[in-house]
Amino acid sequence: MKIRTIPLIALLLCSMAWSQSNPIWQRVPASQSENVKASKQDLPKDLTYSLDLTALNKQLDLAPTRGQFTGTSNVIVPFPDSNGEFQNFRILKAPVLHPDLAEKYPEIQSYVGQGILDASTIIRFSVSPLGLSSMQLSAMEGAVFIEPYTIDQTGYVVFKKSDKMLQADDFECEVVDAVNKTLVGPGQFKNADDGILRNYRLAVSATGEYTQYHGGTKALALAAMNTTMTRVNGIFEVDFNVTMTLIANTDDVIYTNPSNDPYGNTTSNYNSQLQSTLTSVIGEANYDIGHLFANLQNNGNAGCIGCVCVNNQKGSGWTSASVPEGDFFDVDYVAHEMGHQFGANHTWTFGGNEGTNAQMEPGSGSTIMSYAGITGATDVQPQVDPYFHAVSVQQVTNYIKSTTCQTNINTGNNVPTVNAGSNYTIPRGTPFVLEGTASDVDAGDVLTYCWEQFDENNASTTYPNVNNTSGVAFRSFNPSTDAKRYFPRLETIKQGATSWTWEAVPNVARNLNFRLTVRDNVAGGGTNNSDNMVVTVNGTAGPFVVNSPNTNVTWNAGTTQTVTWNVAGTTANGVNTASVDIYLSTDGGDTYSIALASNVPNDGSHDILVPNNQGNQNRIMVKGNNNIFFDISNANFTIAGQVVCNVAVPTGLTISNVGSDAATAGWDAVAGANYDVRYREVGTSTWTEVPGIAGVSYNITGLTPLTQYEVQVRSVCPDTSTSAYSSSVTFTTTDVQLNYCSSASTNINDEYIGRVQLNTIDNSSGGQFYTDFTNISTTLTKGSPYTITVTPTWTGTVYAEGYSVWIDYNRDGDFTDAGEQVWSQSATTATPVSGNFTIPSGAVENSTRMRVSMKYNGIPTSCETFTYGEVEDYTVIIEGTGPDTTPPVITLTGPSVVNLNVGDTYTEQGATATDNVDGDITANIVIGGDTVDTNTAATYVVTYNVSDAAGNAATEVTRTVNVNEVIDTTPPVITLIGPATINLTVGDTYTEQGATATDDIDGDISSNIVIGGDVVDTNIASTYVVTYNVSDAAGNAATEVTRTVNVSEPSSGCTGGITSYPYNEGFENTLGGWTQSTADDLDWTVDSGGTQSNNTGPDSASEGSFYIYVEASGNNTGYPNKQAIINSPCFDLSGLSTPSFKFDYHMYGSSDMGTIALEASTDEGANWTSLWSESGNKGNIWLSQSIDLSAYAGGSVQLRFNRITGGTWQADIAIDNIELSQPAPPTCNDGIQNGDETG
């Protein structure tokens, strides 16, 4: 075991010194924008510093070199973090350059540092003539970068990668996963878990454009490469234990001139060109991985997947960017493409199936092999996080353990152990938390944890959805020192939700596979390990939900309060969680460190004693004991101070949950008090007393069935003073539960019981094998006859059915006693079927069970399981005979209040009457009261009365009929025919389209509409308002409706010309539709091959054989300050929404070339607007330019090239390959149809 100690006092003194005074870094205001490099304009500039690079280099000269040193570095250097504080790091040299190359360029250095106060933080930084650039990877702060941002490289900016503004990024990874090998594999070597740092020889070539961007020299290009690879190595060393060293003769393939480097002026052949260059210049035996840095459009291509060490493939990767520097280039682009070379596939799911079994991130994804920030609506976040997903770690570490070209270095860094925990079954729609454990024998290592879902479904789902049964449900988040992760994030759960755009707890049955990756974050050679577990979502149980407290209630400390939740089947259904734990959060729901109850029954309610944690940021969590599912309060609540206890008789005593041997007593709280409860059988003198109850309820047990009890309660204060007992509340226990045999069918596809009728039971139902309808009951009297009717339902063919009905007359839990089969019917196709029976005098007077059974082609028995049919159970209550004292009940047919208007018709709807003995006596109802006269406005009351045979009169029922006068107060409504606004051009014809009008009394009154307002004159440009008005017969005026007619002058532009697109012009021996201006000095010439003058003009056309150009010599009259204009045809852009004008231009010759501009006119050439201009020597190459013409969409425009010569004859400027089109969304070469892809 390695022991790393730091003297505490020295460490504190060092930290204090750096926080109070720092001779290297000085906080300074942000520079003005004109002093900021163009490539750094978008960086956040809240933290800006100056750096004494000379003083820093003096310290760094003392740093030991990694691999040549054992022990702890004493070189401590402070770096500012994203909070404006300084953090100290122990520094080692970590060269990116081969020693021979470093000797040649000693000013280019790379370093690695480990945080002192926060050992989870690693810093990688480079120092060179380009200044200092750094990357801090921290479990606390995330990724923090420092970069020079001023033109003079004296100013530095500190920013978090997550704080950068979203940039319009069109980076496109051209790797085609489908045609390269996929390296997910079985995962047997899925981590950097062997303590071996693998060092690969890296050959990086640079295009002339890249070198020019960084200053034009090989040294400056190499400094930029060192900056990029310092950061890439920093990531690869943590995630893969891989580092790369630039080979000794790297500068042999750094090119300084775009015109003579071995790479084309487009990226289309970079793969083969780079491979050929490295093979011929470097030699396949002299490097392990090759890559090209370029400065053209934003794209990249690894050339292959998993090809490091493979000759004739390993040197074909490249990355190009318009800004080939900074965190986007280093992390989002280069690390991504090199990740491909080391065997990693894309992890996103937004763009379709790549068939790699690695697409495990929703949408764009967020890790290095994702497309974060460039996919539009499916962007998970604006930028890539600088770590690899677990599946990428698995792919790369699988691959590198099979390579042999590298140098292996045993770091002595022990691999952490990790346990992701048990597999769990949870209810649907319920949050859960995963927590793992890990350890490392290296005491100084700070472990970070990264929980990631490890499910892949061929990218058939992009967005997480609660109803998805497969695929990705949760995004990846940065590694953290917290071993647990909440699903979804707590911010979502605190809003009462279980899903947001990139996380969704399933609401259906499915399995969720998770991997916990633990990194030890050792600078310069980290190790990691992982473990898997499975969460099974049960589709029947859940959602498990906290019901109270769920609002901003106030609880007093020391009181007893009730926490309630919806059990939702979590005690069974495979979840099988019989108990729960209850926790308190005092910080708004971020942490739950206070246990209020542990291992209490999962029954939906529990009383807790409120602790004295006063505040208003409290929440409750109820979590399955020995499980991972939970829920929390949806809102913060308040815990106030303790209340003074004043004894008072409790109020609100009620009894609930009455059973055969138990019942629950509940009452209203008395502030600060506990309670004594006592109970006894009614009529007895001895109380059973229960003292010292903390809550406001008590479950009384040990009671006798069918017995009446009384209960009382009193309050008890902490000083033992008591109130009087409350008044008694009585209840009667229920009978003992009888357990009947089961009986059911196994198939209801063809027939089932559709309806059962007995006395007051009339139950229609759908098909089930067995249905418990014991909640439906009727009362039957001894000695009285009854008829039971069963109606079968056939789904198709009518089959013969047999029937049987049983009643358990003696309540012994079976149907086998004599006389208990009350009716049977042999198989018949009749429907319905009925039978009669009489309740015997010996039947027990109580509630009991009735069973109704229907069986195909035979009479069923009471405990039989058969194939076709159905069984239903009901409750019957048997009572003794006695006089009929119950009056019948009248029920109105229709409403009890009828509202009519004078002249309407009143129809008597009647009523029905039923009696418990006589049954239906509707025919005996007497209708009386008022006679309704609908010709006279009044209120009429109609009465309904009836009596049964025993003379019991029903309660009179009445119906009120209101006949009202009709008063019309509602105005009519006008509706325009046609649009409310009409746009015309002078000279057009206006046709009045009219309007319609309807009234609730008068109906259609459109013919009465009065049209007024302005008279539309289409010969005069103006805005006219036409009005529409109408009134109904009662004089109610409608709201005036208007129509606006805009008559405008014809739009300006040019006439005639081009209407079909795309439009192309290559000037193949003709000017096409372009014309020479007569208001200039020189003409444009159609030419092929070279121009007349030496060292100027193109050698050939950009496209085809011909092009046009202006001869600057012009027989010694073409310069200086001579003008040559060529006009385009008129372009009618009425059918285009985002037109784009593209062309190639060639400007080669003297630096005093003069200028060329592209100009536009919309008024037949009266006025011209400049869209683009260029000047100076651009080299002997054709360049491409694209101009956005969206501002002219919908109209017409004429373009012209306006050339003004400079002061020399070596200034021929050429134009070729013109195209005007509506751009289609770009097509990604790896099969993705999206306009903002990355690699």
C-alpha cells in the first residue's frame, strides 16, 4: 500500500499564501474586444488574469519528470479555478514530445498536476511560445480551462466548459461505422484495470493552412499540437491509461505552405493522402498512430475504427476545423476522432442505427463519442463533457489490451474495487437511487463514480419515454465523488415529476441495465473499474407516491405527525417490500441525512415524532427498506418550535378499519400531548387501558367478533397532567372471515355470465374466469320465495350452458350442506334462465355467501375448475320474518326541475316506485299537484305519491316546472366570408365577398347586413376598411365586423430572367446569361488554360474547361484603378426561402491586386449593395465562397461582379463555377441525415 502524507500546517500555510497574494497570476479586467483574438470572442470572460510566464517557467524548471522520478513532487503551482479561487497542484513534467524532438524545441513543454486540497482534480497544461493552456478535470467543478485570449497573448481567461455559449457548430465526423469493425465485444477487458500505462508513438502531420493559422512556422505549429495533445492525453490517461508521444521527426510532416503540402484544398482525400505521406516520410515501422491537423471546414475522419498499430490503416485519421485550437477542437473533435482510432464507436441515438451496439446515450449524447451541441432539437447539452461513456471505455480498453506496438509502463497504481450492489425490482413510475461501493488500497487516491445506463436498442428510440420497453431512458452525467445517483435527478423529483427530456422513469414493465464506473483519477496514469447491476421495473406495482406532507404545512417540533404514501402494490408483485424507511431533508430536498423511522410497515401511513430541526426547507422521503425506490414531498414544509402542552379533552374521536378482532381509533391532536386510550364491551364495567400513545391513532386488537365496544381517549402532558376522558364512541366488530373453496373457469373466449338478478341485485358484467362481487348484496327473508335469473353472454356461437346456485345457509364456509344448492339447470341454449327457491327457517340470520356458476354443457359443482364458463360470488343478508313497516321509495324519471319557455310543450315523464316486499309498484303511483299550462308563465309543482300493500306511504316526491317568458337580449353574430385582410396591388380587381349573420331567435339574417365604410379604389394605393352591421328583430345590434383591404404599389426588383433552380454557370466558351457593363473601363474575358501574363491568373478552370477573368495588363491600360463589371441575369427568388449564391474565385499575383466585389440590385441597377469583397494575393489556388441571399427571398434580384484593378499588371482575377440554389440539409457521410453532425 502506498502512503502519501502532507504536513497539515505547511499545507494550510501554503494555501493561505496563495489565496492572499500570488506573484504569478494577477486578476485583471477583461480586455476590449478589439484586443481579443477572433477565435476567442465567444469565451466567457468573467475571470480574466495576467500571467508572469517567466516566473512560472522558473518554478516549472524544478519539476521532476514523470517516469524518471519516485516519490512526491515538491513543485507546487497555483492555478485559478472557475470560482476565482486559487488551487494548488503538485507538478510533474509530462512530455508530449519525444526527447529528441523536445531537445530541438526546448521551449515547448507539457505538465501534469494533482490537486492538493481536492485530490480528485487533475490538471494538464502546456507552455510554449503560444503561451499557457490548461485543462482541469475535477469531480467538484467539472472541466475548467485556461486559455490565452488576447492578441498579444498576455491575457488569460478561466472558464468552465459547461459555461460556454452554444456555438453554431457544423462539425461533421465522416467515419462510417457500418463499414468498419465494431469492437464492443463481450467486455471481458472492459476497463483500464491492469495498472499498465500504454505509450503509443504518435505521428501528427499539419497542413500548410494549419501551420499558417498558428503563425507560419513549424515551431509554432508544433506548439499548438503540443497544447492539443496535452489535453487529449489528460483524458486518455484517466479513462484508458493511455498516453501518446509525438515522434522525434514530427516536424518532417509539418508543412508550412498550403500550395506545396501533400494535401488537397478539400478534405475529401485526406485519409489516403495522410496515410501515403506517413508511410513514405515517417515509415510504417516508426509510429503507432497517425493523425492530420487541418484548417479547412469543420469535419474529421478517423479513417478506421480500432486500427492503432495496424499498418496501412493506423495513419489515416484527420481533424479539420476553421478554428483549430481551444477546447472544442481539442476535446470535442480530436479526442473524438482519436477515440475512433482506438476502437470507440458513436454513442448517440439521434441519427439512426449504426449497428455498433454502442449507441447508449439519448439524443446527441454528452460524452466524447457523442454529437453534443450540434444536433439541434436533440442536443442534450451545448458541448461535450471531457470523459468517455462506459461503453467507449470498454471498447477502447478491450482493443488496447490486444495491441503490441506500444511501450508498456507498470505504474504501480492499484486498481480500485467496485460493487454496484444487488439487482432490484421496483414499481413503475417511481424514482430510485443507485449507490455503489468502492475502495482503493492507494490511500491518497480520490475515487469518482459514474452511473450510466448500459442499454442499447439500435437507436430505435432517441428521446427517453416513460412508455419505452427498451433503449436508453437516462443520460450520462459527469463522474462525481458521490457514490449514488438519483433517477431522475433530484431537481426533477422535487417538482413532483419522474421524467424530463433526457431522463424518464419507465411506467411500463422492463429491465434497466446499469454500469458503475469508478476512476481513481491519478494524474498521468489512472486506473478504473466497473460493475453492472439490473433494475427490473414491475408494470403492475406503482407508482409509489408520498401523499403527505405534500404542501407547505407547518409541523411543530415534538409533535406527532402522520406521513402517508400510496403503497401501490409494492408489498407484492415481485417488489415484495414489506417495510419502508422515512427520512427528513432540511436543505430543500438535496440530502436526507435524518432518519425519522426505520423498517416500519409498508402500509401507507406512519406516525413520526417531529425533531427539533426548525426551518422552512424541509422535505420527507419514504424509501423501500432494503430497496432502491422512493418518493419525496413535492414541496418544502416548515418545522416550527415546540408548543406548550395544555391538557384538553381530545375531540374528533372516530373508529375505522373495523374487523372481526380489531379496530382503529383516531382523534384530533392536542398540542404537545400524548394520549391514554381505554375500551370495553358495552354493558361491562371493566376498561382495558392503553397509556402513553404518542400518535393520534391506536389499533385496538384482541376483540371478539360480532361484539359491541365503546372507546374513550384523554390527553396527557409531559408533566403527567391529564384531561378528562372523552365521551364514548361505540362500534361492533364484524364476523369471522369465512374461507370458501375456489371455483373458476379457464376460458371465457366463447361464453360467460353477462347478468345476475336476485331481489335488489341486478349486476351486468364482462367476462372473467372468477369474479368476487361480495361487495354487492341483497336482503332475503326467511320463508319468502325468490327468483334468480342468469343471462349468459356468447361472443359468437350459442352453446348449451348448465347452471347452479348455492347459498351457505349455516355460514360454515362451504356449500356442501343439505339444501345449500338452491337451484340448478341442465345444459340449455335458452336465455335468460331462471329458478325459484325459498329461504329455509333454519338459515342463520346474518350475511353469507352466494355462488353463481355457469358451465358449458353440464351442471357445475361448487368447488369445480372447468374449461368454459364463469363463476361469480355475491353476499346475501338473511333476516327473520316480521311485519312490513318499510315504506316504498319513489324515484323520478327525468329531472326534478324542468325549465320551459311560453309556447313549449310539457311531457310528463312519470316516476317509478319499489317496495321491499311488494316489489315494483310503479303502476300504483298517483300523480297530482298543479296542472302545467305552458301558455302561461308560472311555476308549477307536480306531486307523486304511492303506498304499499301494508299501507306504508312513500315520502312524497315533487317535480318543479318553470314556464318562462321569452326575452330576446342576445345580439346576432356576423361572420366574414373570406379573409379579414386582403392584400392587392394597384390595378387589381377587388370583389366584395360579403358576410353571414345568425341570431338565436331570428335565425339567418344575412340578407339584412348593411355593408359600409370605405369604398375600395384599386387604382389608388391605400388601406381601406369595409364595415358590416346588422340588428335582429328585437333591435339587438351585432358587434361591427370589419375587413381591411391593402392596395399597394407593385414591388420593386428586376424583371425577366431565371426562375428555375438550381442555376449553374460555368462559362464554357460563353458568358451564358451574363452581360458586360457599358459603364466601366474593361471587359471580362472567357478563357481556358492560363492567362496572358506570367505569375498571375489561374492555370486552368475550377470546373469544366473555361472561366472568365479580367486581364489586368490590358495592353498597359488595364491599371491602375480601372473598373470591369459583369452583370448577372435577373433572378426571380419568389419560390425560394433561403437561397444561396456560390462561386469560385482566383486571386493570384502581386499583393497590390486591387479589389473584387459581389453586389446586388433590386431596382433594375439603379442602386447596388455590396454582399462580399476581397483584395490582395490569395495564392495560386481556386477559393470557394458562399453568399446567403435569404434577404432577397420572395422577390427578384440582379447580381454583378465589380472588379477594380490595383497598381500592377500582375493582378488577373478569375471567376468560375457559379451556382444559385436552395441549400438542402447536409448529408453526413456516416449515414446520418442531419445538418449539424459531429464525429
